[in-house]
Amino acid sequence: MHNFLKQVQRKRTLLKKLCHSLSLYYRLHLIYQLQLIAWYIRYLKLVSLLCQSISYLTQWIKKIMDQITASYGRVSSQEQNLNQKAAEQQVSLLKKHNPDQIYFDVEKGGVSDREQLCKLLALMRLGRVKTLIAARLDRLTRNDELYAELKRLLKEHDIKLYLIDLGDVDLNTASGELNLDIRCLLAVHERRELRDRVRRGHRYRRERKAPFGRAPWGYMVKNEQFVKDTRPRVCLLEQRPEPYEHLVHEPDDSSQLVRGLSCADIAQEALALYLELRHPGPVLGALRKKYGIPHKREVAILQEDRERRAEVFSGVYYTEKTRKSVDPTTSEELLLYNAPHSLVEWILNPVLRGHTVYNKYDKAKRTLPPEQWDIQYDTHTQQRYLSEEQFEELRSIIKTNHRRVGTPGATFYLTRLIHCDCCGHPMVLKHSPQYQYYGCRNTAAHCQNRGCVRTEKLDEAIIRRVIERSLQVAGSPAAARIPVLESPEVLALREQITETELLLQRRPTAALKQAYSDMQKELQEFTRNSEHLAFISASAEEILMSPYARNVAFWYSLIRQERELLYDRLVRRVMVRDGAVVSVALHA
């Protein structure tokens, strides 16, 4: 019995030791598992940090790889673009520096809303440009506000600026920035000096009663006088003498040769045809058929020039405006006007009656009403095409032919802003029982742009372009809230609120609290209306900087009179082709 108890005691002791060993084992195993989990978590964090670093590195490399070297060129006029070939010379100069993309505009240096320049600035805002190349600073801008925006983008995105006439420009140093600022001031000053010289020249020629600007079709300027253009331009086969083979060896000044017809002869014939046919379209059609005169757009660029320009401008971003046609008044070839209304404007020109006209256009190059023209009478009576009696007869025919579209005496806020992208002439407003739309007036004559566009689509395109432009200028340093001039009613209401606040401090009754709340609501309504009126009467720059300009609902809530005022300040031209809006150009 005693031995049995000892064995049991021994087995119990062994069992306790075994349980203790197992407990220790499981504890150690649990600790080991927890350590493994901790190591695994640390490993995941390390892997996540590594992946994030790789992602940042990839984005940085992609950004570096996506950055391009962009160059920009500009000429001011079509004369420089087509005739003087300044555009081709500038593009060739830019291509020597091997840029990735070349942007080119035909526009004045003071205009900030240039189509290709806006595309370039958009890339700069996205950080896609590493180097900007231009021939000179004045090719980029002659506008001090645009220069400030350009300099801000160059600094903010660390973009290198290379001017061919100056070299690398370092904006990170005070001397480099000062050098560029001085060049901008000189460019702006040169623009102002040019305007002053033009004004002085205009005033000088006005005092001498000399012609200023282009001579009308059928005229030329000689010794500061309008004279008929009698240079031979075309010979008709019916004028050819029979036989004519023996005239081959005759000198050019031989009396046996046919002199040919001049612009003066055809101009006189056009006036006689208008008296007979009484409509400008048939007159142009008859002249083109008789003399085989093509439209001016068809001969704007000769074939050899077209091939050379296609080679020079390959890979260059530019608009169709750079291929604009030449003017019939400056071309050496015999050309006619494209549109019937241009022929009517030519007939109504006082130069044809022996007078000289000044101040015919405003600052935006828009034709002023005839009653605002400065007319000097009888300056070239021996060279006139029309007498006053003939002019009155033609004007009565034109007045009879004039047809108003829509309600007589009514105007539409989009008229004169919508232009055909095919022929370049203003489009006319038309009506149907369901909606209003614009179409080209020359589709019956020669224009191929036969699609019409509804006024709703035009509004939508204009509003979208204005919002895009407003978002672009919103981040500029010049962006500021439009100052609101408070009306006398608002000032009086503020005084009443101040007095009511003092009364509430002394005697806070329920009636005074209700009156104070009503006056606060009335003040908010007055303030909202004042801000709205200030927005309507602001300049184009202030409108684009205002938060109202970025609110789509605001634009659609405007009444017709308000929309007309804003469009007149903001929109310069809307180009339409095949029933769709091609581009919207703004003033600011």
C-alpha cells in the first residue's frame, strides 16, 4: 500500500512537470507567433513605403519625360504673313533650335486671347513645358498684363526661357529678371509709339486732305490723290483682231495692240450693271462669267507658294486665319468681292463720288455709321465714278432691296458677332416657327458653308469659352474682387441697422429684434443686387476675374439686355462652319 501511494505521488509529480512544460511551450509558441505577426506588419509597412516611393519616382520620371521644348512665333498682319514672308522666316529660325512643338499666330502683340498662345499657356500651367523659345520678347507679348502672367508661369513651373536675340534668360537672378522687365517695357513703349505715329500721320494727311489707308477697288493713290486705276488687267478674246498672228513681233507700245481693260473700266461696268440688274449678286455673277474672275479665296496663295508654305509650316500649330485671302484692293491680279454686301458697301463709299473719308472706323476696326464719318467733299471730282444724281438712284435701289430679318426695327444680341468660317463674312439671323438660327448669307452665291446653327448652341459655346477663360485668369495675381459702389439706399439702410443695434443693447425687445432681422435681410438683397449691377457694368477683365463668370447658372439667368451688354464687352468673334461652332474669340 505504501509503495502504491509512492507511485501515485511520483506520477502526479511527473504529470505536474509535464503540464508545466506544456504550458511553457505554448507560451513560448504564442510569443513566437506574435513576434512573427509583428515582423510581418513591419514588412508590409516597408513594402508599402517602398511601393509609394517607386510610384512617386515613376510620376516624376513620367513628368520629366512628358515635358517638351515649345517655341512660339507671331506676326501682326496678313501682309507680313503672305506677302512679306516674315512668318516663314520666323518659323525657319525657330526650327533651327529643334523644338518639339511650334505654335504660331497672326495677331497683334497687344492681344492676349491668341488661340495658339492660349494653348501654349495651358501646357505651361500643366507643367508640360521645360523650355520656351521665341525670336524676341515682343513676339510673345506687347501687353504688360500678359507679360506678368507669363513671368509667373515661368517662375512657378521652373521653365527655361530662351530668346534667340538675347540667349538664355535666368529669372532666378535679379539681373536676369530686370533685363526681361526692361525689354517688356520697351516692347510696350514701342507699341504706344507706333500708335502715336499712326495718329500723327493720320492727322497730317487729314490736314492736307490726302488719302489715308487703302484705296477703294477701281482706284489707286498717286501724288496723294485718288485716281482711277487705268492699268490694263485683262483682254477679252472678242477684242482680239483678225488676223492676229502678225502682231506677235510688235512692240508692247504698238498702237496695233489691244490695250485691254482696266479695273476702272470694269468698275464703271459694274455700276451700270447694278442700275440694270438692281441686285448685287447677279452683278457679281455676270462679271465673273464675262471675265473669268475667280473668287479671291481661290487665288489667295499661288500653288508654288502653297507647296513652299506647306513644307515650312509642317509640324507647326497654327489656325486657318494664317491662310486668309488677299484683298481685291491690294492684289495685282483682277479680283472681285466675295459677298454681295461688299459690293454694296463699295457703291456707298463717298470716294466714288469724288470725296475723301476719314474716321470711318472705331478703335476695334468696326465701321462707324455714315453720319459719324469725317468727309472732305470734292477732293478729286475729275476722278469720280458717280455723280450725286446717280448715287441717289443707286441708294434708292439699295434701300428697296434691303430686307430686315425678323421684327422690323429689332436687333439681336448675337448679330455682328457670328461669322462664317468658310468665307469670313457675318452670318444673318433667320427664323423658323420653332427656333432662331444663323446661316451664311453667301450660300446662294458661292459659299460652301450651308449648315445653320441655332442660337441656343451659340450661347452654350460662348458661355463655355467665357468660363474657361475665367478659370484661367482666376489664379493670376491680378485677379481681384470687383469693387462695389454702394447706392444711397444701401448706405441709409446700414445707418438704420447701426442705430437699431444700439437700441437693442439698451432695450432688447422682440419687436426690435424682428425689425433688426428684417433690415438685415433687406441689406443682403440690396448688396446682392449691387454686386450684380457692378458685374454688368464692369470691364472685360473685371468680368472674367469675378466669381460670377465661373457660375454657369448665372449666365443662363441673365435677361436679353444684360446678355447683350456682356457679350459686347467680352466676345470679339464667333466662327461657325457646317452647323457647329469652330472657335470663340474674346476681347480679354
